[in-house]
Amino acid sequence: MAGWDTATNMRLKLPLTCFILEIIIIILFGVLVQYDKETDAKKWHLEKKSENKSDYENDFYYRYPSFQDVHVMIFIGFGFLMTFLQRYGFGSVAFNFLISAFALQWATLMQGFLHGLHDGKIDIGVESMINADFCTGSVLISFGAVLGKTSPVQLLFMALFEVTLFAVNEFILLSVLDAKDAGGSMTIHTFGAYFGLMVARVLYRPNLDKSKQRNCSVYHSDMFAMIGTLYLWMFWPSFNSAITAHGDDQHRTAMNTYYSLAACTLSTFAMSSLTAHDGKLDMVHIQNAALAGGVAAGTAGEMMLTPVGSMIVGFLAGIISVLGFKYLTPILEEKLKIQDTCGVHNLHGMPGVLGAIVGAVTASLASREVYGDGLEDVFPEIAKGHLSASTQGFRQAISLGVTLGIALLGGIVVGFILKLPVCGAPSDAICFEDNIYWEVPEDSPSHGDQLASVRTEESEKLNS
Amino acid sequence: MAGWDTATNMRLKLPLTCFILEIIIIILFGVLVQYDKETDAKKWHLEKKSENKSDYENDFYYRYPSFQDVHVMIFIGFGFLMTFLQRYGFGSVAFNFLISAFALQWATLMQGFLHGLHDGKIDIGVESMINADFCTGSVLISFGAVLGKTSPVQLLFMALFEVTLFAVNEFILLSVLDAKDAGGSMTIHTFGAYFGLMVARVLYRPNLDKSKQRNCSVYHSDMFAMIGTLYLWMFWPSFNSAITAHGDDQHRTAMNTYYSLAACTLSTFAMSSLTAHDGKLDMVHIQNAALAGGVAAGTAGEMMLTPVGSMIVGFLAGIISVLGFKYLTPILEEKLKIQDTCGVHNLHGMPGVLGAIVGAVTASLASREVYGDGLEDVFPEIAKGHLSASTQGFRQAISLGVTLGIALLGGIVVGFILKLPVCGAPSDAICFEDNIYWEVPEDSPSHGDQLASVRTEESEKLNS
Amino acid sequence: MAGWDTATNMRLKLPLTCFILEIIIIILFGVLVQYDKETDAKKWHLEKKSENKSDYENDFYYRYPSFQDVHVMIFIGFGFLMTFLQRYGFGSVAFNFLISAFALQWATLMQGFLHGLHDGKIDIGVESMINADFCTGSVLISFGAVLGKTSPVQLLFMALFEVTLFAVNEFILLSVLDAKDAGGSMTIHTFGAYFGLMVARVLYRPNLDKSKQRNCSVYHSDMFAMIGTLYLWMFWPSFNSAITAHGDDQHRTAMNTYYSLAACTLSTFAMSSLTAHDGKLDMVHIQNAALAGGVAAGTAGEMMLTPVGSMIVGFLAGIISVLGFKYLTPILEEKLKIQDTCGVHNLHGMPGVLGAIVGAVTASLASREVYGDGLEDVFPEIAKGHLSASTQGFRQAISLGVTLGIALLGGIVVGFILKLPVCGAPSDAICFEDNIYWEVPEDSPSHGDQLASVRTEESEKLNS
């Protein structure tokens, strides 16, 4: 019994990791970070004077409501989506909270280094806050793949490295390749999913079936998960439009995403019922696949995808996603040894790739005929004549390849780092269990029994 | 046991219904729907140039935050409000999700036909998105009346017809009669409630008491329902003001609704305690009646109702609503054979009628003395001299009559359509039970027993 | 058994209190309250004409999204934060609802008397709505200290007096002393906490350990509480910035708060693990201490605190708060006889004082060098040359003293008022129990047993 207590005891590891990371961040913020010209009292008032602006034109009023929607998706959306496990609600929602609070600070620095430096300083404001939340979203997708099988220290390390690689990949796509990906089908979803799947592959647990009785939901945990699902679903239009250009761009992106999600929901319900032998709906599909329409509209959402185009994309995304949950997840686990707790491959991986392809095709069809002067906002390089539409489309496709490459390789390397015993991962028999890292109230009848049997098993192992 | 499985098996019915409906929608969108001038890249940039506008004047920034509040009310508010039933949480929140995702698409088309056509095309943007959500709200009110007693296929058909009738009624009220009803006391609440009550009447179940042990809450299901209640309560000011004119109108509507709800909450708590023999509060009242103030401010909220006027309206609405739950619901069930699961008559029906009357009276008192130039925004027909204030008030009253007529007749007709056996409704003994249409985790101790007894009963019936 | 039923029966007390309070409010609103120039149809249109304004410049668009975030914090944030108790979910979320609905109306009047009078009338609009919600927040903090041990009538009386004293204290700080406290470290948090602690002191219950088996959480009640925590955490940037000046001020305040909270979360997790002998995290800390960073940034958040300054403040707040929960709360209870149910001293008291000190120091360092012309928005008295920066800092410090004085004295007086037997407080043995004031579904297995034993105890006491 004492055996696993020692290994997973976080008393020194977790405080040390948190304190060191936070102190490094504070030092770097002190040295490098400053208010941008919309948040700094002096600079904003100079700007107002020199450009004859009103306080009402501060970007706060045109980005902050979207930011808050994104923020809710990160903390409530992702957090509660993962609470479906019967005995891992605390870990789901609170580790989500911890790694998000860390990742958004670290992302401010990493993204700032790569595309926010002004005179050697990182300028921050509401736009950097949104970008940091986006990067955090990617980490949370990877978290979904390893949910229930990792210690908080492992998760913090994963976030540390993943945020860094995310910023590099994002820099290559947006600044080197001039690709468009406002809602992050590639940078956020594809990256987060395949990175997480590779980490899960490296951390493969051959005896995970010892924990399988906890790797499922109970009635109320499914209800909590629906809170997450619905917030993600409702606010996805804000997510995809949060950093697009002002005016028609934000407006159109939000609306495209809204219709993609609506169509996706109908195909998800249809496929969930169709693929069950008795026609009964499966909450796993509703909670997850109904969101694939938002993922798949992440790249093309800001383009002139048309309402009907958005619906077709969402419709297909829902079908693909349910089929993935039903038929691909077992194959991934058995053949490829990838134990994907939340099925992020089905919600973020495949729909992300679909979204990247749709984005590449839509970009390659861009013309001044269709976009008018709006072409400058959506495809500035095409509008300036630097790129042809087909080259833009080609670069979008290349971007998907780059993203997959960095995600897969990065995930493998980081997976091996997380294998270090010092990280305090739980053993195969006590996965999906809050009691390892949390003081848990003793109310669940099944709880005592389960842990008792786990402890017995563990102590037998130690004695033998 | 196989008996009810066959009847309610959704494996073909639900996918077929979803696919056919979604494909029809996609085709109609492809043929008829286009971006409006605020979401289309080319048109917006032309508009900007010709009218010397800034991107900051795109309507996105003045409607989208309200839209998102309304969106939360539809999916979280209505969805969770109905999760109070102990064994119908999945059905409540997820069927709410399904029919909303369908209804908002269908409403875009139906409302577009009737008042959004431009050169044979339906123009869409954030305002049509809000209107579609409003129409969806009406369907969800009707859903409340039949909650737990209908299959998802029945619900989709109900939504199909109800959305269509809603659009017709809305057209008559707003375009033919020039009535004002920004928050939908008539178009949304009165219509949705009486339509749903008629459907419930036609679908009357004489042996519903066989399911009565599940037609009540458990402790945590009441907690989930409070999530729905509070989101509806908090965001109702956004709902009533979402499509009123910009400036003072939106501002005033939100504030009137806020004070109406606050006063309503106090009268609800008072009446709940007063009508209980031991003075104990009843969660059903708190969850529902406290919202009646928002319903009752739906028509007059944009008018110069004054803060104190709003409070009086809310105060009365709370009293009426609790009395309805306590004394009228049993009468409706026993005498009129209307089994109103959520008591929508008390939350939406009576307060909706009250709101319509308050609106008619307030409108008949309108004058340039009170509204100044604002009269053109609130009552354009009076401002232009086309109508007198008393005629406006009279037309508001006529509108209530029209709404009741269409709702009652429509509900009866649609009720008979839903009776078709092909829809797969559950039998009287297995209402309010998720297990019919959902894969349900086997965690609830009562669950196994209940279903076992249901199954035994059913198989006995089949054997006999 | 009948004994406690009679004492706590609310059938007359609660309706009477609610009706009398609401009728007084309605009369006062009728006599005193009117639309302000942004909500009144006539006045707004005159203003538009005379100042050549557009409807888009109505303050609704620049305050209402923040208002709604604050509103969610009040009703969902505070409401669900307090649902952690296993048998007090209804009371937590619904009494929170009741007293908030009352307090926001009463606060409109009290704050209006003291700083909103125009020609003898109280002008109201979105800014007064935010201020009323702020005042309500203070009452809810005090509610946290007495949670589970008070009747709804006691709570309404507490709100009545606390709102009044809050308005007086706020008037002294902001209008007499010209102190700055946009996010309310002093006016809201310090005031609410120490007021509530004094009320709890006066209402000390020597035999509260008879209810201790219910003074703790169960698994799902902790999950509900996390909903409250996360909404408070996410929307705190909106709270602190809701009434600061437009432009850079709102923007900077939101961002400072965001980073303070992020850093606070990491120090909270670290301290929670460090202070547990087995390194296991404690949900109480995560639910509460992670929010201390928002409290501590309440005064200085609008100042040029710098991002790194905000992080240091949040980092310290998290440490102080966890240490308070771990070591100070037991001392308060045993030595000072203050039974602080939610630990408001750790979440609002100490971090509020820290925030006041940080505000005083930051204010004393203000200069035109750093703020440029923005000095006029943040420190108008310094900008006008009426005060030096160090005097401003000194007045901030004085304000903390005034706040503590009024809160402590006021709390004692109000505590004695609440002791009146007519209020219907529960006895020591039936605290933290919904069944006293609510119709509770009979589903919890522990519920029947607990109440049975309580009843037996009580009837034994009556018989003896």
C-alpha cells in the first residue's frame, strides 16, 4: 500500500514544479513583458491624441467579449467535457485548471518571443490573451488523450514543451508560410491531437484493463460533461472569429461556424443511432462528435465558404467523428497501442485534418470577384499580388504537413521525457482515480471497495 | 421485453429523419441563402466605402454579445431547466440540443421566406441568427409540455411544423398588424406554451401514473435544473433587448427586464412558502416561477414602462405563476386532460398573456411627450402618424388573440400528426426514462429495479 | 420533532418579509427612481441631437457585456461556490438567488441616495446596475461566513442592513476620501468578509459539532462548487474592470486581473499539496484560494501595476489564502469563536487587506511620467494637483481602516439583530441541512438516516 503512495506522492514534486515554473515566468515577465499601446495609460493617450481616436475605439471593446467566450471554452468547456469519467472529476476539471493557468502564462512568453517583440519587449493586450488561450486549448486537447493516466507534474511538463513547440509551428505556418488558420484547424486541433496521441503512444500501458472499471461514466458524470460540450458548442463561433479581422470577417466567421455546428449536430445524432445495434444514442458521441463541426470550420471559417458550404463541412465532420469513435478508437488501441482516453483523434484529429483540407481548397478558389476589397483582410498576400490563389492553397496544404510532422515528432520526444519516474505517474491499476492525487470525500459506495481492492493488489505485488 | 424495444427502436427512424431533414435544409440553403451585407466580404467593403463606415460599425459588435447570451439560454438555460427529472437528464439536455440545432436552421429558412427575402434570396447575419434562436425558444417551450413522453422523431416533427407556424404568426403580428413584441411575450411564450399544451392534450396518456415514480426529481437533478434557471434569469435582459433598436431601446429593455425579474424572485419565494402547509420552499417554484418576470416583460420591456412599472409586472407574474403551479396544474391534468410536464402554462402561458396585456396597455399610452424622438424607434407607425396610440394598443390586443388562435389550432393538428405510430413514442409505463433512447450507465441503484419492473410488466402484457 | 418545525417554520415569516420589503422597494422606486439619460427615450434622443452622438455611443455597448459577466459571478459564481456542502445545495444556490434579487434592488436605492441623486431623483442605467451587483457581492461574501446556520429571514435582514452600511462606507471612501477602489478590494471584499465574520461571531453556536457530519462535501457537491469557482475565476477580469474609465483603463484592469489569477492558481496548487502530509490536493483550496488573486487585484488593478506586479500580487495572495484555510480557520473557530463556514476570511478578508495595501503603495507611486495623460482617468485628484501621490496613497490606507471599522462594528450590531428569535434560525443540531426550509426529494441514502437521528436527538431533548 505504501508503495504507490510513495511513487505518486506529490508533496515535494508538485510544489517544487509549480514554484519553479511560476518564478521563472515572473522573472521573464519582469524583464521582457510590457503593456501594449492599448493597455498602457501613457501610450494609449498619446495614440488617442496623435490619431484622433476615441476611447470607444480601444480594441478591448471589439475583442474582449470574444476573449471571454474563448476563456469559458478553455476552463468550463474543456474542463467539464472531461469530467465524464466516474472517479476522475476532480482531476479533469482541476488539472485542466492548473495546466491552463500555467500554459497561458508560458504561451504569452513563447508566442511573444516569436511574433510579439517590439524593441526587445513583448507587448501584451487582449489579442495576446486570446492567442495564449488558443495555445492553451491545444495543450488541453493533448490532455484529453492522456486523461486519467498522468500525474499533475507530467501534465505541467507536457504543457511546458507543447506550448513551446506550438509557438514554433504557429510561427512557421503564419509567418513563414503565410498560411491562414484563424480558428486553428491546423495549429490548435491537428497539432494538439497528434501531439497528444504520440505522447499516449509512448506512455502506452499494457495493463490498463486493470483500471477499466473506472474508465467509463456514471449518470451524473455524463451530465457534467454535457455542460462542457454545450459551452464549447455555443461559443465555438466566438473561438473561430476571435482573432480574425474586424468587420465582416469576424461576423462571417462566427456565422459559418454556427451553421457548421448545427449541421454537425444532426449528422452526429443520426450516426450515433445508426451505428448502435438497438438504435440507442451514445452520450460519448453527443458530447464529442457534435463539436467536430467547429473544428472543421477552423481554417475556412473566415473565408467565403458560404453558409451551405459550412453546413456540408459540419455535416461530414459529424459523420467522420462518430465513425471514428465507433470503429477507429478500438483499432488505435489494439493495433497501434494508442490509448486515447477522450477520443481526441475523432474530435480534433480527423476533423482538424478535414478543416485543413477544406481551408486549402477554399483558399485556392479565392478571387477579387468574390471577396471584393475584403480580399485584403482575408488573403493579404493574394491581394498584394505576392501569391496566387493556388499557391496560397498549396501553402495551406504544406502547413498541414508541417503541423503533422512537428506534432508527431514532438509528441514522441515529449512522451519519453514524461516517462521519467520522477514524474510520479500512477500505476496501471490505479488510473482514472482521483484518490491518488486528491483528498476525496468518502461518499461513493463503489469508491471504498475499488480502492481497497487496488490497495490489496498493490500490496500483494509489493510483498511478492 | 422485446415489445417496447421494437416500437421505440430508433435505429432507422431517427437517422432517416435527421438525414432527410438536414439534406433538405442544405439544398434549400444552397439555392436560397446568402451572406447579408454585413457578413459578405465584397458587399461590406462596398458599403463601407459608399457610406464612409468603419469596421467598428459592423452590426456584429452591437448584436453578437446579446446573441451569445440568447444562445446560452437556448442550449444551457432551457436544456438544464428540464433536467430536473431523475431519469431523464440525457433526454432533457440532449434532445433539447438536437431539436434546437434543427430548429435554428429551419427557422432561418421559414423566417427568411416571410421577411428576409431580397431579390429572391434570404440574407443572413447576426440578426437572423437571433431571430432563429427566438423561434427555437418557442419550440423548446412546447417541448417542456411533452417532456419525457415523446421520441426524438416526434420532437423533430413537432419542431418542423411549429417553426413554420411560428414564422406565419410572427409575420402576421409584426408585418401585417404592426404589433411590437421584441421579447416575444406573444410570439414566443404565449405561442409556444399554448401550442405545446394542445399537443400534450392530443397526446393525452390515460395510464401515465404507471410512470409517476420517475416523474419527479432527485437532489442532484434539482441542482442541475438550477443551472438552467439561473442562466435564463441572468440573460433574460439580453433576450428581451436582443433585437430592439440600438441605443436607448436596448439599454432600457435590458434594465426593465432586470427589475421585473428581481421583483418576481421575491414574490416567488414568498408565494412558495405561503402556499406550503409547513412553509417549506418548493424547488419547482424557484426553478420556474422566478422566471415569469422575464416573460411578462417581453412585450412592454422596450417601452417606457418605467422601472417601477417593470417591478409591478414582475411581482404579479411571480404570484400568478406560483399559484398556477400549485392549483391550476392539477386541474389542467384532471379536468382538461393536459399533462404539462414542466408546467409551461405557469411559466410561459399565463405570464405571456399578462405580458401581452401589459404591452397593449403601455402601447395605448404612448405619446411624443414621453418618448420624444425615441417614438420613431419604438412605435414607428405612431411616430409617422399612421396609427394612433390607442389603435396600436388595440392591434397589440388583436395580436394576442391571433397568437392564441394559431397556437391552439396548430397544436391540435400537429398533435394528431405526432400520434402516428411510426414516430416511436414510449408506452405509458416507460415515460420519463432515458433508457428507452439512450445507452445509460448502470450506476443508479434505483435504475436497475425500475427498469426490471417495467420490463416485467411489459413482457407480461405481451404474454397476456 | 415538532419542536424545531415550529421554530423554523417560515410559512408566515418569509412571505411577510418578502412582501413588505418588495412593496417598500416598489413605493420608493415609484417616488424616486427614473431612467437616466442613456435609457430614457426622450432624454437620449435629446442628448444625441445636442452632442451629435450616434446610438453606438450609448454606454450600453461599453458596459453591458461586463455587467453580464458580473451578473454571472453573483448568481452562478457565488451561488455554486457555496454548494460544496453535501446537504445544503438548495439553500446555497437558492438563498443566494433570493438575497441577491433583494439586495440589488435595495442597493439601487441606497447607492442612489448617496451618489446618484439628480434633482431629487435617482437616475439609473447600466452603471448603477453594475454597482448594485457589486454591493450584492459584498452581502454574498458575508453569507459565506454564516452559510448553513441561518434562516432566509435572517439573510434578508442581514442584506437589508449590510447594503445600507456598504453604501455609507463606499460613499466615505469614494466621495469623501477620493480613494480609488474600482474592483472593491476594500469596499466589497474586506467589508463583506469582516462584516460577515462579526455576524458569525455574534451568532456563535457552541454545539455546532452536532451538525459536523453535514459540514463537509460529497463528490458531486464538490463538482458543483467548481462551476462556481471557475466562473468567478474567468470573469474576475470583467468584475475589476466593469466600472473603470473607458479605453486603456478597462483594458489594463482586465489584463492585470487575468495575470494575477493565473499566478495565484499555481501558488494555490503548490501550497495545497505542500501543506498536506501525503501531498494530496484539497478541493477546498482549489475552489477558494485560487480566486484570491482576483480579490488582491481589486484596488490596484486599474493602476499601472505592470503585468509582473500583478503576478507577484496574485502569487502571494494564493499562498496567504491556503495558509489561512489550513492554519488560521481552526484558530478563528477555537480561539475567537468565529465559525466561518466558507472560509471567507481566507478568500476575501486577508486578500482584500493585501489588495488595499498594494493599492495604497501603487497609488503613492503614481506620476505623470508613468501614466501620461491617463493620470486624469486613474487619479483625477492627482492630475488636477489637488492631491500628491503620497497623499493619495495615505488616503487609500485610511480607507482600509475606515472599512474595517464600519465592517466590524456594523457586523456586531447586525449580528445581535439577527439573534432575535423571530428570525427562525435552525438549532445547532440541524445546521447545514436543506430539509429545514425546503421540500427535499428523498433520494439520498444518508439523508433519511441523518434526519432520523437528528429528529430522535431533538425529540429526546424535548422529552427531557
